[in-house]
Amino acid sequence: MIFLLDDDGVFLGRARSPAAPHPLMVTVRDGTVFDITSRAAPTVRDICEMPDPAGHVLSAKGRPIGSLDDIAANSFEAKRDPAKPYLLSPVDLQAVKASGVTFVVSLLERVIEEQARGSAEKADAIRADIAGLIGHDLSKLKPGSPEAMEIKAKLIARGAWSQYLEVGIGPDAEIFTKCQPMASVGFGADVGLHPVSTWNNPEPEIAMIAASSGRIVGATIGNDVNLRDVEGRSALLLGKAKDNNASAALGPFIRLFDDTFSIDDVKRAVVRLKVEGEDGFSLEGASSMAEISRSPEELVAAAMGSHHQYPDGLALYLGTMFVPSKDRGEKGKGFTHRVGDIVTISSEKFGALVNRVRLSPDCPHWTYGASHLMRELAKADLI
């Protein structure tokens, strides 16, 4: 089996199959993938808007389309047979947003990027300087608290304040657009790097899934592919660093909240990362959600509410505490991707998200948007 799913979980995803002219709503039961698409709920968005999404998925009769093993194996872009079912990103019409600098370690790394101005070789020296100034352990510091504001005042007085420290320990979270609706990629798909980047990394994260009301209905795994050199040159280049073709991966499925899985499980989750290169390089790390400085509920509330509505709901990456810094090649230059890397992001309650790294122009171009989905569903008399 390529990845293991908790037998007790209620999972919702999307797949393509030659048996249907539109994306299928799918779930997994005893190792078999079932098509549960219906006129009442032809999209993931529609299921997430229901009063009880998990109850709908559990009660939907559906029809089997293949084993999870076979469909997962056929989902890898490099060897995919379009005449057989394969997985898609588990979200469709939802806005795809991300929060940044939500863990202390990622906070320090963002400051390092800013100070290095995109030069990887400067990172080690800056990392030591910053740690000496503000310390390594800020895990007990609550963003926006009087203690945080005291540290802010001291750093400003020393001329060491940073825009990343502002969102890391200040009152307001960083929320940005990761990609457009329908543009994220799923399990087995290639993920893309902008070809101008020479210093980049995966970001293993959990993404919350919220209905238009702001109610969180489930969660999934994500890779917030990041260009450290581009963002390091200027925070105003965040869009170029974060939103490129195939730069947002989610999956394999949304795990819906039910009696066996809740927001507390998200808060206890450990997200693991493994990178395997064609050059023999390997790297492993983990991100513990227990170390996040802002709760998932706080981050969702920062993204949506009376100040900003998302009528089709929201997928929100929560950030990561693990930023790879292991040298790959020349000493002191740290980690960067190479084309062909296999990135595996996993967590016990969610399964695993596996993707191959390529340059964005070499990944399948994004040509299927909301208008295409609506036409296909209308043609099938599903809307």
C-alpha cells in the first residue's frame, strides 16, 4: 500500500475516471474507492456546506471504481494511464489561502531569508546572529501579548525589527493567497518550482477546510512549495514566491470531522517530511502542531469572517515549523530542491501526500477552471 488511512476515518476526495466526463466525489471504504457524486452534492464545496458532511459521506451508497492501491499507483504523473481512475486535489471551488510565520522556527527562517536577501550562503551566519539576539525558544510567547510587545519594543530600539517578526509575534497573522480555486494539485501530481529560483523548499503543513460560514469541517495535508530566494529579495514578491503553476499540493483526502476525529486531533498532529533525490540525497524532518503559536481556529478567523467572506468555503494552510536547512552540495548553502525530488508529507490521521518536483513550466499547465467544471456538471445533468 502506498499510504495508510485510518480505518475509522471519514475521507472525502476527488478523482478522474474514464467512466465519467467530470471529476468524481469519492470516499474510501475498506481499501476501495467509491464514487459518491450526486445531483445533491456534485462538488466538494457542496458536501462541505452540508450540516453534517461526514454523515452525508457515510450514508452515500456510491459505486466502487477501484482499489485505493491501484488508483493511488495510477495517480503518479510520470506513469499515469488516463484510461484508469486517478486522484485529484481534494478541493475544488474553495479559495486556497495560506498562513505564514506561525511557528517559531519558521519565524527565525523568514527573518534569515530577509537578512540574506536571497543568498543561501549567508544563512548560517545570520541564523547564529538572530538566535543570539532573540533566543531559540519563543515557543511560550503568545503573539500580540504584552510579553511579545515588550520583545518587539526592544528589537525596534536595537534596529533589529523585521516584517516577519511583526506577523510572527505581533497581533495580526499573515494570510496570503496560495493559488486560485481549482488550481491545486493532488496526490501523485508533479509540483512546480519557478525556474528563476535556486533556493527553495517544501513546506509540510496541515490545511483546514472551512465552509462559507467559517465552520471548520475537516483537514488535509498540504505542501506549500516555497521559493526562499525570491521572497528573501522582497516580501512584495510573495506572490511570485508562492503562487506558480503546480505550486500548491493538497491531499490525498480531506478527513472530515466526526466522532473519531476533531480539531483537537489536528492540534496534536505531527506532520512528517521526507525528501528523496535522484542524486541519492535524503532528508527527513517533522513539524508538531502542538508548537504552533496561533491556533487553527484563530487562523481561520483571521482569514474569513465579517471582514472577508468566501461563499465557496476555504482551504487554509496552517504553516510549518520545519524548514530544511541540511546542506545539499556546497557546505553552508543549506537545502534546495533539485528536479526529480520525491517529497512525501505524512501524518498518522491523514495518510501521505507524495509528489515529484519539476519546474513549473514543465508541469501540466493549469487549463481546467471553475467554468470547465460547471460545463461538465451541467452536461451530466448534475446541476
